[in-house]
Amino acid sequence: MAEGEALDLSALSARLQEVVRCLHVDERKAEVERLEEESSRPDFWNDAEAARATMEQLTRAKEDVASAEAATAKFDDAATAFELGTETGDDDLLAEAQELARELEADLTELELNSWFADEFDHGDAIVTITPGQGGLEAQDWCEMLFKMYLAYCARRGWKVDVGDAPAAEVIGIDRATFTVSGKNAYGMLRSEQGVHRLVRISPTDAKKRRQTTFAGVEVLPVLPDNIEVEINQEDLRVDVFHASGHGGQGVNTTDSAVRITHLPTGIVVTCQNERSQLQNKAFAMGVLRSKLYELEQQRREAELDELRGPKNDISWGNQIRNYVLYPFQLVKDTRTGEETGNTDAVLHDGDLDQFVAAYHRWVATNR
């Protein structure tokens, strides 16, 4: 056990040094000093929008420095406990070193993710849309399962979720889901989920209990900052209002509060019905439309696969990024990274996605 622990600490030391290097900790410390000096100027808040952006930048820099310093301190504690435990034969100290090493490994995964988030919108919020693919009624149920999985994942990470649209299907599941996720690195983390998700299980709607393969698509877009301009001609929009509906189409209120916006030149349709008022639903839908139109413009300008959205494939066989197999065995496996687990309940019910998210970003960083 002692030899294994020594090797673990050696590997953790190498990871820690690499993370400190990639995070440019010394440069971040200098950045903190510069931004603190800037924020102390008497006229700093004269431009409130610029001041808020600076304070967000300062907060992120402080968090990076503090996290790196805390990880370094934890490694020192683990190394000291291991050394003393080895010298004295104290099993309690060796157990403490082992526990600190496990904690540090998780901390380093988070720090590695932070060091990889270099894209413009990675630190911001995300808009997630889940759409049923091949599989009929089963796909609508799979859509709801994914929706619940992501809600659980967001709760685990302490992110705020605003559901704009998640109408129940007539028989089982939901027709679609659109929601905004707000929190640290939400878009950077969740863009790993962009693509087709495949489920294999015994059909809950088949009396003969046959195996069914089902698909759903997940789209992840950044919530655009206010300083990103997207030109939307109001004459290009058709706005329809209708009663928000509950399960099976049952009305949940007596006013036309739900909003559907169609962008006529592109055919993009955005619906929101979960807010209390028509005004709130329209604002949410317009925010989603802005992000979709921005993405479309990026495609047009770059004339290549959109870096925000990833390859656009049919929501069907052969295009999946991840397989969720519940029968005849249990396995969740990412087709891009090879990351897998047999604990399907932890993934689908508890939202335990961190290993897949980290593996994806490690894979992207390696293949850049």
C-alpha cells in the first residue's frame, strides 16, 4: 500500500505542477493586483456595465489563484501525513494521506477544467435544448429522462436552472425541453453534452417487453452577453400566443401567456410557456432566438462546422456521442473519449456526469 501511495502522490505532484503552469498562476496574481487597483479608482463605477465586467474578471482571477494555492497546500498536507505515517507506522496518518490524495485528485480535475476553458463564452451561462429523435413515444420518454438527468447534474454543481419550455407529451415523456443554466463555467462544462444520445433498454410501452433503441438530441448554446449585437428585424418575426398546457394538453391557466416566436427568414421556432407572464415568456424566447441566430451567423462567416454547436447530425443511429445501455447489461459509454461506467443509476438518476465532462475536455485539449 505504501508503494502505491507514493506513486499516487508522485502522479498528483506532476498533475498539480501542470495545472499551476496552465492556469498561469503568477500571471493571475498580477492580474488580481491590477484589477483591484483599477476597481479602487473613484470613477470606476461611472460606467456600470464595464465595472461589472471588470469585477467578474477579478472574481474569476481570485478564484483561480485561491484554488491553486489550496490545492498546493492540500498536497503538502498529504505528503507530510504520508511521510510521518511511513516513518512511524501510524495507520491513521496513512489513511489521512490517502483521503487527502483522493480529495486532491477531484480538486485537480476541477482546476484542469478551468485551465481548458479559453473560449469566449466558456465562463458564462448556457441554453440547453433536448429534442426527441428516432424512437417514437420512447424518444419522448428518453427526452424526459435526459431532462431530469441534467436537472440533477445542475443541482449537484449548484447551478441555477430556468425552464423555459418542457411540455408533456400526450402519452409518455415530453415533446422537448429548453432551459437556461446559470453558474460558474456552465457553458464550458455543458458543451460536452452537445450531440446525439442513444438509449438501449426494455421498452416500457411494449407488452412483449422487447429491447428498444431510442435517440434524443442535445443542443447547447451560450447565453450571449449584452455587448454581443445580433440584428433582429421585428418584421421578420411571427409571434403567436396560446394557453400554456400541462400533461396531455391540459391548460394550466386561463390566459394566453405562452409564446411561440418564428423567425421567418430562417424558419427557427422558439417556444416558452413556463414563465408566469406573456412578457416573461417572450423575453426568454427572444434570448434563445438571439443565441440561435448568432450561431447561424457564425456558420455563415466561418463556412465550416460551427465551433459552438459541433457537427450537425441526424438524431439517429451512428451519430451518437454517448450510449446508455440498460439491457442486456448496464453501461454508459462516451463514443468520443471511451469514458465509461457501469453505474447507470448514478448517471441517469443522480446526474453524476463529471467524469464524462472532464474526459471530454481532456480529449479536446489533447486533440487541439
